[in-house]
Amino acid sequence: MIFNIVVASQEQPSYKVTKIKKLKNYYVVYATKGDTTYKIVSKKEKVKNCNCKIRKNRSYNLKFKILEAFGGSEVDCFRFDKKTVICKEPYIDIYMAQNLKGLFLVE
């Protein structure tokens, strides 16, 4: 089942990337700021002529939006394509990056 998604904006500087996982056609980037962890989903893409690949244990100015389902807070998983379902974790919501293409930071 595919859920419609509402996007709420969130933008703050200096998120530290703590983990990067590959999941089919997507990357799941875990980033922290203070005591909050963010689970950021980015579709696998390559950016030509860019030396801007994010790395674990480094901090970046990330711009992302939280994914919220119309079905309410009881929805814990989102389908991104036919093969990829990504779920929330306890106290960690799912976000989509506005300035990430794959693992490349773009303006």
C-alpha cells in the first residue's frame, strides 16, 4: 500500500553523519544534531564533476523535510518504489533531503 505524503520543512546547519546504509535504489543516511537523530532517505544518483560526496563522521548543512503520512501517526513505513520500503524507528522519523542527490551534497 502506498501512502500519500505531506512534507513539513526543517532546515538547520551542521548535522553530523553517523551512518550510511544502502537499501536497494536508496541510501539511508543517519545524521545527528544535539541529542536528536534523523533518518534521511536519498535516491541513489551520481553527480558529475562534483567532489561533494558526504562521509561518515563529518558534519554538513543538510536541508530536509519530514515525511508525514495522511493516515496519521500510526503509519510507520513508507514505500519509495516497488522494491523499497523504509520504516521509522523508535524516536527516529524519516526525512527526504532537498540538497542530497545520492550521497552528493548539492546546492
